[in-house]
Amino acid sequence: MIDVRYAEVDDGTHVAYVVLDADPTAEPACDVVMVPGGLIPLELFDEEPGFARLLDGLRSLGRVIIFDRRGLGLSDPITDWQRTVAEQWTDDLAAVMDASDARGVVLVAWDGFGVGSRYAAMHPERVSALVLYEPTIVADDDWASWSERRTQRIMANVRGEDDILAQVAPSRIADRTFRDWYARAGRLGASPSTAPRIWDSVLRSHPRDSLHEQIAVPTLVLHRRDNQYVNDDVLTLAAERIPHATLVELDGRDHFPFVGDVDAVVAEITEFVVGERRLPAPQRLLSAVMFTDLVGSTQRAASLGDEDWKSVLDRHDEAVRVLVGRRGGSVVKTTGDGVLALLPSAGVGLRVATEIRRDLSVDGLDVRIGVHVGDIDRRRDDVSGLAVNIASRAMSKGGPGEIVVTVSVVAAVAGQAVAFEPLGAHDLKGVPGTWELFRLAAET
């Protein structure tokens, strides 16, 4: 249960906020106040693993203070629609800074609303450093068309006519668990009548409220190179408008900082603030690990040619990504002729493996699959640990169309209607001891 507190703004509005303690293993350097983007309520922040990791990374710098702006989540509703939302949210930020007694503040803002920029420009004495992640900086002569396109896209998403995740979180678009979380965040963040009014106020007021030129505190601007949701010239315009800004272009296409390579975001922020890249420890998770591999890939590639073989691989990767996502799993990476994926349980892993085998066989593709259940270390977008190696080695023991599993999978689905054929004890390269392997004998 999080300890929710309330700050009172001068106009009587109550703003919910939470103070997260600093990581006890790191040397505190400052207080971090985060101004999130979008309309996601703070109660759901730690339910998304990427978001929780972002917060853990920031806690390596000191206390982390998060809050719901008015109109969102646990805070009071917006009652004054004559003032711009950006102005009122800046007041909310100031009230939270005072109520939490924030000191030596590093302000981390997903600055699509301009709240972080506005506060830092108006109160430089309260901010020791400013981090702007994907700030909305658009050339004056481009603003009208950009604003219109953004408005149309947002309203279409609010009405359920468009899937905005294709732009803001493309790497997670097939991840059912993430989609459910994001949909819930939208429902709990702002009502269907409030959300459009917020976006309308922000988009109408932002160019006239831009105070980037007046920012005097040390500023880090972060932008992901292939982010399609923001203006392509973010870094160029930031260099022109924000005095002495440090500009960093990150790899990736996701708009949200808690999706994609979260550790890269944390590393740049901590290096900017304290001169060293601080990262939280790898996440230790119990997971079903699955490897797939197209059988006879070398021969198929030679017979088809590079272009046609690439189409075959694309078909395999997309099929696996969709099937894994539907069951709440995630594809970690492709491996050339296959993929590494994580599933939430052994039973789900077997169902997905069966679906992959069936789906690809329609196209005449033979796939071998290995599944193991065990602890993994997750850092950034990659995973490691003995469980990953075991799943890979188990897959290598399979023939065309076979799903090979370890004894841990058999034990995990005991009592379920799943049949296995024993393959005996095997030495797995690089893995201590011998391992009992089984072949899935019936579809799950």
C-alpha cells in the first residue's frame, strides 16, 4: 500500500503525491521530482515493470517524488477551464515541492505538456538540474499543422477509433498484459469528458507558454532516434532554444520512457546528475523461457535466395510475436532463425509453443521449440541466467516440429491434461549436471 499524501494549492486544490525513499545501497545526491506525461495515475506506476524499473533507477539518486496533476487519478478535478491546464499543473508541481520539502531538486519531466520547462524557467532557485524527456518543441511555422495532427490522433484514440500504442509503445503493441495495463490507466487517469478538454487546453496554449529560452539551470534533453510520436527536430530546436543544454539521442522508437531500453534513460540521467551511470540491480524473475528455431534454415536460405528468405524470417518473427503477446508474454529478441520469448507460466508457454508450431506449419515451416521454467535476470530489454541457457540447449535436442521441455516444466503442469514422452537424461552444453528432457506428445 503506497503512502499517499496531499499538497494544497493556493486555490484550494488538493494534489496527491507519494515520496519514494532513496535506494539504501546508493549514496543520495538530491531529491528527484518526476513530472510524468500522458494521463497515467500514480497508483498504477509500479504495476508496469518498466515503470517500476524507471523509478528504481531514479531512486539511486535520492528520494523520488511523484504526483497526480489535478484532473487525474487521486487529485481533485479541474474546475477552472479558463486558465490553461499547463499553468495549473505548474502550480500543482510547486505545491508538491513545498509539501514534500524537496531539496536540491532534479526535475525529471516527460515534457510533452511543458510543465517542467515552465517551472524551471520560473523558479530556477528551486531546481538544481532539469531533465526533459521528449520535450514538445515545434517551430512556430509548423505548430498549426503539427497541433492539428496531434489533436486528431489523440481524439481518435479517446473515441476508440485509433490505437495510439502503435506510436507511443510500438515494441509492446502485441503484449496483452501491457495493453490491459495501459487501458486501465486510461480509465482511471481521466474521465472521457475530462481527457479531451485537457488535451485541447494543452495544445492550444503550449506555443504561447513556451519558456524554453528562459531556462537557466543545467538541462539534459533526451530523445529517442526513431520516435515517430514527436517532432523530428526536437534536438535541433532544443539546441537553439535552451541555453547550454546537453543533448542526447537514444536508440529506440518507443515514446514512453518506461518502455524499451529503460536502463539507457536512467544511465543518461544519473551520469548527467552525478557523473556516473547508476543502474538498479537486474530484475530476478521466475518465468517460462521459450526458444524457437526454424529447422533447415541454411538449406532454405540457399534455395530461396536472400530476399525470399528474409520474408520467411519476417513471417516467423511476426507470427511468434503476435501469439506470444496474446498470451501475456513478450519477445525478448530474435536470434537469427528464431526468437527468445518469456511467458508468464509453464502452461501458457506450452500453449503458445503449440500455437506457433501449428501456425507456421500452415506455411510449410518446421520449427523446433524449447521451454524451461526458472529464474532469470532481466536488465534493459535483455535477459540472462542459467534458465535461458537451459531452454536454448533443450531446444537444440528437438527435431522438426518438436517441442522439448525440461523436468521443471513437467512438474509445473502436473495435474493438467498434458502428455509428455521421456527423452532421457542429457548433458546440456555449458549447464552443470544432467537434465531430464521430455517431448510434448499432445497439443495443449
